[in-house]
Amino acid sequence: MDQAIDSITTSPLVSVICTVFNQEKTLADTLNSVFLQTYPAVGLLIIDNGSTDNSLQVIEKTIHNRPSWMRVELGHIVTGK
């Protein structure tokens, strides 16, 4: 088995929960800081609390093609890969 894949499957999962309400200015940096972690088993849960700015668009753009994420938007769950 590939060493990187092996470390992912044997490492405990770390879940990062990010709550969002109208944070479009800092949101991309926040999410990218999670994706740049070197720990191999990180999952991301994004909870949008009804943002009225462009936070949802920033989330969509930032998480596009990311391996592991989940977003909760106004009671609806949207999952990633």
C-alpha cells in the first residue's frame, strides 16, 4: 500500500468544524488553512448560519475539488467526495 494512503487509513480522523455567518472577507483564508494542514486525516464540516453576503460563493469556490468536506446550509446537508 502507498505510504501516504497507509498513513491516512491508520491515523485518527481530525474533524474541523467551521461555523459561518457573513464572513466572506476572511473565509477563503480560513478554509485554505485547513486544507494546508500536513496531518493526513482531516475532515471539514462547514455550517452556514444563513449568510446574506457572498460566503456561500466563497465556500463553493474554495472547496471545489477538495477531498473531504461537508457543508450544512439552512438545515440541508451537502457532502463532498
